[in-house]
Amino acid sequence: MPDFSLTIMGNDWIVIAFVALVMFLGTKRMPEASRKLGKIVGEFNKTKNSVQNEMKKATEGFSIPVQGPVTTERQKLEVMAKTLGIDYANKTDDDLRNQISSKLGTQNTGKGSEQSAK
């Protein structure tokens, strides 16, 4: 059975939209509409650039290194310890959990808490 579906790709949509606009607005109002559209796009770009510049100014003093995602519990603990200024070398996971908890001032709710409950 033949497939009679309409397959329009890429730039063909631009041509169809342009023809529809000309038919809808007519040739007399088309220049005015395109000027208004140009002003709208220009204002949008100006506003977008000013917001981006303000965001850059606001985040200028911060330097937060972004690393890839952590995959293991140990990596999570090391990243947290490093952020809090805790030396994580030669320490067990439970030791790190306890030090992180005490530094944050929260109760230890990690895997090591089962041992402290016994």
C-alpha cells in the first residue's frame, strides 16, 4: 500500500511559512510586519545579552570547580571532605562520615550509623 504522508523537511517549512504570511498579511502590510518582527528580535537579543552579562558579573568572583559525576560512595565522601577541608587520606569511610557529620553539625545517617546504634 503506498504511503501518501506529507514529508516536508528542513528549509521547506520556511518557504511554506513565508508563503502563508504573504497570503495572510498581503503584500502591502508585509514590510511593516517584517520591520516589527525585526525590532522584536533585536530587543530580545539585546535583553538576552544584558542578562548574560549580568550573570557573568554576578558569578565573576566565584570559582567552583566542576568535576565529572561521582560513581562510588567513597568518591562522594572524598568530595564532601575536600569541600569541608577535611583530610581524607588514610581514613575509613566511617571515619569520613563521622567527621563530615560533626563538621556539618548533623546526625550521622549514613551506612556507618548501624555500627554506632549497636
